[in-house]
Amino acid sequence: MSFLRRRSGQPAGPDFDVLAMDPGDWPGDYQAMILAGQDGSCQGIFLQYDLLGGRGPAMLIGNVPQESPARESEDGVPLEARQLLASLENEEPVDFVSAEDFPVLLGDDLLIVRKVKVSEERLYCSQFGRSDGVQVTIASWDRPISDDLYQLLKPLPAEMFQ
């Protein structure tokens, strides 16, 4: 993932590449959300992918820079997992159960993915850090996250977020 790096001189939007699945490759709808800091800085970009037929959210991918308070979780449950559950109107309490690191081979690169297990068994969550310090978190509802998904992730055009 060494091709990912911070941008410089961007007049608006995030100053980092947003790594996600290209919305044009997704068969359903998607939404992009920007988490702005009090100073107007970008504290995270989140893309939510919905299923066809209005059956609700299927996956949420977050890109959160190092300095963002959104990376901190007091209870170990990632913000993206909570956001996905809220969009599903699932109000059941969710607790952190465990986390384990797994290697994923991406071409010639080795990606270490942290799989987070929570008490809601239909929620799958994984995280990895990029070479630019941005943390990517994938939360998926009712579908396990396979190693193939990481192959589909790529930087999206900056214009999407301006």
C-alpha cells in the first residue's frame, strides 16, 4: 500500500487519499460522509454502500487520519461499526469481544489486517493502517469480509469530496 500518500495543496476536501471500493463498481447506492473537526479540518471520510432494492446498508468503509479523535474508541468497538448499526436502526448494545491480526497478500505486498470481533455476530469488522498513517476500517453487515475485498480497494478521486 505504499502508493498511498498525503496530498498537499488541496483547497478543499481531505488532504489524504480516500481508499474505498469504487462506487461505480457497486451495484447498489452509496453515500459519502465527511467528519469535520471544529477547525474545519477533515477528521475522516466514510463511504456507506447500500444494497439494491432498498434493503439497507451492507458495508461502511472509513478512512481516518492519525490526528483524528474518531480513531479513539473507549470500548474497542470501531466508530464505523457503530455508524453501520445506527444506519440499520439496530439499537442493541454491542460490546468488543476480541481482535486478532491476520496477514493478507496483495500482489507483492503484505497487509496486516486486524479483525475485530464484537458481540453482534452479524457484524464483521476489519482494520488496517496505510503507509500515510490513515486507518481504514471496514464494517460489513451479515457478510464476512473476505481477502478478495482488499483487492478491490483503491484511491477515489479527490473531486468526490470537494
